[in-house]
Amino acid sequence: MNAKIDTKVLRRCARCGASNRVPAGRLSDAGRCGACRETLPPLGEPFDAGPGDFDAIIGAARVPVLVDFWAAWCGPCKMAAPHVAKAAEATRGRALVLKVDTEQHPELAARYGVRSIPNFVIFRDGKVIAQHAGLVDASVMQRWLEDAA
């Protein structure tokens, strides 16, 4: 993970719709929209990540990160999606949740040995600390993130 601390990730303001460039390491913090000055809350929903965002966020995050490796054609992945969203909201400000589409980004799946989906990987300080293949509910995901903190 050779992410730079100053790597920025785009976040859209819920109030005015403006795109804001947020440092990857600050996604778990509250900020302000550069256009309307409305508060940008900590990221509390799953963030769709490609290789650039993925490496930047994993490398710079100051909180645990749960990554959901999934694909649109996968039935269990569709069943897991509401649980992933619920875990992201429940851990807002204390953890981050990323989603990686294995069809669009097979290189990321290969990097972490993902052979079946859904597949969940928990990172802390840029390192894998746990990995689980198969469907689980939001309470299990929350427990993983709390244990990682």
C-alpha cells in the first residue's frame, strides 16, 4: 500500500450536490462542503472503490476498514448489500466500509485471494487482519469492525 496521505477522494454534498475532494485519511471525520459550507458527515455508507481509491483509503485510514468484494450477478451479494449498508451507517466515524466489484476490478480480488463472493476483508493500519467468505449479517460485520478498533 503505497498510498499518499494527500490523496483525495470525491464526496458529493447531500445539500447542494457539489463534489468535494476529501483526503483519503479523513473520510471518517466530519468536514464542510466547499460550496455551501454544510457539514459533510463522516462517511456512513459503503464507498464503491476502484484500485486508486482502494489503495489510497486502505493506506491512509485511521480507522478499521471493511471491504465487501461482490458482483452484480451474485445472489448472496445482493442479500448482503443491506447488511453492508447497515454496518456502514452503524459504524459511521469509527470505521469505513468499501465495496469492490470483482467483475470491474478482478485485480483487487486476486490480490486478496478472493475466490468466492461475497467476501469480506477487514483492514487495520493498511494490513489485512481478517477475511471471511460467505453471507453474514450487519451485527457480525459491526463486531468485526469493533474488534479491529
